[in-house]
Amino acid sequence: MNLRDLSYLVAVAELRNFSQAADQCSIGQPTLSTQIKKLEDYLGVDLFVREKNSVEVTETCQEILPIARRILADVQSIRQIATHASDRHRNMLSLGAFPSLASYVLPEYVFRIKQHYPDLKLQLVEEKTNLLIDLLLGKKLDAALLALPIEHELLECRILFEDPFTLAVCADHPLADLEEVDLGMVAKENLLLLDEGHCLRDQALKLCNPSRFVEHDFRASSLETLRFMVKNGVGVTLMPSVAVQPDDKDIRYINIHQRPSRTIALVWQRAHPRSAILETLAKLLAYKPLP
């Protein structure tokens, strides 16, 4: 028994005519008759009394009809719900970014996207890198702004820009008057880092041998907290260019001789049904940040 057979059953019962029911169902009359006979054989009962010029509904069929109509109505409701959900999905995009990037680029990105896609509804998600990857793989997020490398065979990446690091020190720090520093020059400084799980922390430790730095017990949850601590002379930190505030007189942002940077990319699932749109979006969002 299947939904198609139930629709044939209802059509014959309502029209009391196999030929008219076949036309309504857009199939041949022999095919409809064959399917009804198969349904009767499956159920082990007669559903219709076939006479020369008329078709009568059996008592058993009368009992079955309300259930069949309810099933078909429920199926139609399911289809409508799915259609509406599909429409909502076509007009919605979920975009994620990790904390040390999100607040600095998402305002501009949202503006750009709205200019080109005014009807698109954006859902923004700010989470740590590992969780964003899990959301992408679980199909709970359309795309995410992540720092490369992202090595997963199911994920597609498009580079947006390079984000150089600078050394942030307070205005009266001994290094504050330098135009450029070598990472080796800050070996004895207290390097302030983000908390565990932030990709910027891992990047900073990769660039700076952690055994050469004194971190104390302070770990920040945001770049703005690090900026505040630097202003107050607690230590120094690596600041990505997107977060640099050149007009801030309390902090000096110094170029680093080694020119360290992070590569920011738009990442999504390779099998994403809207990959073409995400490709276009990557081109739209690509830009070069502050030098």
C-alpha cells in the first residue's frame, strides 16, 4: 500500500467511475484498475462493486475512506510545511565567525551583503573555531569566517584576505618609539594571550616560543580585554590588523619584522546546495584590511 494507491481509491470512491478517476489522476484507466485490484488483493477485501454501468463503494471501503482522506491531507500539510521551510531557507543565510574576528569585520560584511542581497536574512553566529567547524559539518551553519589552515575533506575554503599581526604595547613602553620590532626583542615581555580554545592564542604561541615568555595567570576572553590590559601596562600582545585602532593614544601598534599574519577564508561544506551563491559571496567579501 502506498500514497498513490490511496489517492486512486479516493478518486474512484468520489467519482464512482474508473475512467473519470483515471483522468483526474492523469493515468490510463487500465493502470488505475490494475492498481485498485492490487490494493484489494493486498487488503484481502473488495473495495468496490463493479457493475456494467456503475461502481458502488463497499461497506469496508466506506470505513477506510475517512482514514485515507486524512492520510492524504496530512501528507499535503507536510509538503506545505516543507515548501515554506525551503522558501525561508532560500532567503536566509547563517554566517559564523570566531570572536577575535567577528566584531571587527561582520559589520562591514553585513553592510556589503545587504547591498547586494537586500532580501536575504542573515543569522550571525560568533563561536570559537572548533565549534564553528562542528556546526558546518553538522549542516547547522551555511558558512563561516575562519583562519587557515582548515584541513577537512568535506570543507571548501576561499581566501578572503591576509590579516597581519602587529605588536601592541602601552604608550610609555620602552619599545613604543620603534617603527619595527623583531619577535626576539620581546622575549622577556609578558605576552598577554586569549583563553584556551581561541585560535588567535594558538597562532600567537606558534609564532612566539612560549618557553621564552612569561604569561602569568591572566588569560582574556576578548581582544578588547587584551587591549585594556596593554593600556594599563600589564603586558604586550599580538594584535591582528583588523582590530588595530590607530587613533588610540594609549597604545602603540608596532610592525613586526617577520611579518606574521593569519589568512582569513570563507568556509562551507563541499556538498552545500548553495555552493554557487557562497562562491559569489566569497568574491563579494574579499578585501584587504589595514596595512
